[in-house]
Amino acid sequence: MSAFNKLYWTRISLGVFAAFAAEGVFRIVGGDYTDGLLVGVLVYFASYYLARYTWFRNVEREKVSKVYSTGIGGYVMLFLFVWILLFTLGV
């Protein structure tokens, strides 16, 4: 399994984790939906910096954008799906 495949699946699983965290923040703080979106964005940026400075420390300059964009679509879609599902079910 290549490093980019590991990054992709890590971000997919972090999307689910971020959705649970966003729902928890939404329920505890009682704010509006922007607090949950902020949690999702912060988890994605944390995954970027973690991957960039651990797995991809010596990556070529041309592939830095690939580290940033790998898995972003799956992350966003799964984050939104799980968050909306949890909100709808009232968990």
C-alpha cells in the first residue's frame, strides 16, 4: 500500500471521526452549524500537517499539492453524510 493510499484511507476515517466530534460539539455547546463545520475544517488541516511533516517529509515540490488534495472529496462527503445522519437520528 502506497503512502498516498494510506493518506486517503486515513482521511476517510478521520471524516467519520470529525462528524462525531462535530455532533458532540453541536450538542454540548449548543451553537449553530458553523461550529461543526469548523471542527471538520480543523481536523482536515490537522491531517494535512500531520501527513506533510511525518509521512511526506521529503516529498518533491511538485507533489506537495497532491498531499493537500488527496482524499478531500471523500472526506467532505463522508463528513457531511455522517454528520447529517447523526443530527437526523438525534444521537
